[in-house]
Amino acid sequence: MQQPVDQIVSTLREKGLRVTPQRFAVYSNLLSRADHPTAEQILGDLNQDAPTSSQATVYSSLQALRDVGLVREVLLEEGICRYDANVGPHHHFRCQSCGAIEDIAWEQFQNISLNKLRPGLKVEDYEVTVRGQCDSCAATP
């Protein structure tokens, strides 16, 4: 979901963030992809042509974006934090063969009954992660 430069700048400012070249680049990168990248993948993208960003800068930009609600952390596998600019409610599918990640519309799991949980638990939020094989991997013999 590629967004115009002025719209990205406006969104960052509306959230009270200073628009730095690095923060702009990190957010723009996340908006342009749906694969839920790691910080290292974002850093690799940003430094592909001319290495100018550091790992610390990418992490601090991601933290600032997360703190104002423009980005969310997605934990779909142990020890690996991924980032998603789609902050609306949705679930995820993760291919166990190739690692591909795909968003699943929130409505796909709207009939989950949380009343069957142990009494005393107060649910504030939930997210479903579905694991299996994507079409490409399932079609490969």
C-alpha cells in the first residue's frame, strides 16, 4: 500500500512525531510491504543502495512508530519480532514451509467464544495465528 510522501509526512506529524529521514524511510518501507518484516530486513532494504542507516536507528524509529500506534509488533515465531503497518484488527496465517505471512480479515474469526475461558480471566484483546501451508507450498510435491 504505497502512500504519497505528503500523506506519510502528515500522518507522522499528526501523531506528534518529528519527521526525520530515517523515521520516514522506515515507515514508508513498512507501508509498502505486506510481509511483516523484521528490523533487520527493513535495515537491509534501507541500505540496499547506499548504507546510511544503522540498526539502532531502525529500532528507535520502529519503537517511536509503535508507541504512537502507527506500527505493531507481530510475534508469529519464537524469538523473532516482525513489524506491521496494518494496525487495524486482523489475524495472521504463517506458512510452515516457506515462512510466508498473510493477513486474515478480522471477520473470519468473529464467532470465537471467549466466554468459555476460565472464570476470572478478563480478555482485553486477542489475535489468531493460523499455521499451515500456503498455496505454493501445498502445490509442490
